[in-house]
Amino acid sequence: MIKYLSQKIAYGLLTLFGVVTVVFILFNGLGNPARMMLDQNASSEQIVQVNHKYGFDKPLYQQYFYYLNDLSPLSIHSTNKTDFTALDKTKFKYLKLFNIFNKTLVLKAPYLRESYHKQGKKVSTILAETLPNTAILAVLAISIAIVLGIFLGILSAVYKDTFFDRFIALISTIGMSTPSFFASILFAWIFGFLWHNYTGLNMTGSLYEVDDFGEGVFIQWRNIVLPAIVLGIRPLAVIIQLMRNSLLETLNQDYIRTAKAKGLSQYQIIKKHALKNALNPVVTAISGWFASLLAGAVFVEYIFGWNGLGKEIVNALSQSDLPVIMGAVLLIATLFIIINILLDFVYAWLDPKVKLD
């Protein structure tokens, strides 16, 4: 298992290296970073100073290696305080290992640099502030999808080819084909505006809101209801169909016929024999959709005004805040890799025939 985990981690690091390379090349051709950081009326002298301070005047390939150096836990930095690669404890904490000529090898956490538009605020701080909101939203959305999806999928399989089965199939098809941004606008308008007096829900709002009297920040749980439902619609539709089809296939196996011959009820057969084996494709969908929810909450968060990672990405794109965009993409890619590794262990638990070699 240790060998298998080591291989998966190695493949994950290679994947991250590819993501870093592609993202860096794509986003570093969008404009002059110094101009983005300064006011549009900044003088040429100020632009030159910023370019020199942050290394924007270096060739692109050198900037790329400097960025990799910042991301790497083991990194090399100059001992010259005037060099932009010099160690600076205001940027990141580090453990000095040893000196090599005029360079220093240090151990540190990955440094994602600073935002261009938030007064030098660290990208890691921005992500740490917004990711929990997105994670809470994604967990609630996938929880709704799991509970309702598995339950309705089982009922659809049990009542195969009935009106109930066809109705659930129709709802699932509509759910899978409805774009998130359209569903967000529709739900916000109907439940947050037209029926606000009955639902008590708002069209927009985040998890934390400021008190009207300025006495502090409080949690507003009702603001999560509509975005969580909208975000969970598509995975719900997928889980219903996967659960139905997988359970029907499992119920046709020989060992299920043997269980029926022994006189077990349909409830006992599904609970003790069929359900666990039918969950394998559903687990795949759940893991993939959960990672996708973290990345795909952009439109939902923006429309509902939910202060999460998705909304932050939209704001960064509109402002060409490249470090925030790149940091968010790298974070999402890392989460995808971690979830996929955990998924393999869930497979091994569900199916003893699966070996982690």
C-alpha cells in the first residue's frame, strides 16, 4: 500500500507540474503585471521600479523558474537583500538549511505570492478566507445529492417501468441539462424574490453578514439554502440514474437469486446484499462531483453573492489579478488529486477484490 500511495503522490506531483506550466504560460501573456498593480496613471519610473522589484523585467522562462522556486517547499534564495528573490520573513516563514555560495536553501510552505489589487495581501490568505465558504456550500450540496439521489435511485429501481420511475427519469434529465447559471437565476428570482414572504430566503447573501447596527458579524444559515440546492441539482440527477442502473444490474446477479430462493424479503436483499455492491459507480460520481463542485461553484456563488472561492475567481478574472487566479487553479487541482487518491481507498473498502498494489 505504501508503494501504491507513493506512486499516486508522484503522479499527482507530475500533474501539478503540468498544471503550473500551462497556467503560467496562459496567464502571463495577458498584460503588464506592473501596470495591473499600479494605477493606470502611474509614471514610467514607477513601472520600472515595480518590474525590477518583482522580477517582471526578466525573460519569461526565468520568471517561470522563479515561480516554481516560490511554489517548491525546498527553495533557493539570494542572500542579496536588494534581489527580489532574497529571503523576506514578511512574505513567508522558512527554515534555513544551509548556504551555497551566495544562495540559501530553505524549507517552507509553498508561496503563492501576493494579490495585485488587494494592497499586497497574500494569495494564501485570500484562499484561506474563501475556501471554507465554498467547502461548506459544496459539502451541503453533495450531501443533499447523496441522500436524495441514493433514496430516489433505489425507489426507481424497485418500481422499475412504473409512472414513478418515468417521472424521476424526467426530473433527472431536466436536472442534468439545466445550466447552473440559469438554475441560479431562476431559483433566486422565484424563491428569493417572488415567494420571499413565504420562504424567508434572500436572492443574495453569504454565510457571514454584518449586523445592521455595526455590532459584529453573524452567521446567516438561510443564505446557503438556495445556492446549495442549485449546486446539488446536477449531481443529484447523475446519482439517481447511476444508483438505479447499478442496483438493477446487481439485482440480476446469481447470488441475489439465491438470496430470494432462501426467502429473504426485497428490503433485506437490498440492504444486506445489493446496496453495497451497487455503490461502486455511485462513489465514483460522488467523488468526481464533489471536486467539481469546488471548482464549478463560480456562477452559483457569483449570482447568489456567496463569498467563496468561485466568486473570488470571477473578481480576480475581471481585475486580471493573476496571482489569485493561478493560486486558485493550483488549489483546485490539488484538491482533485487528493480526492482521487482517497477514492481508491474507498473502492478497496467497498470491494475486497480491489487490491491497492
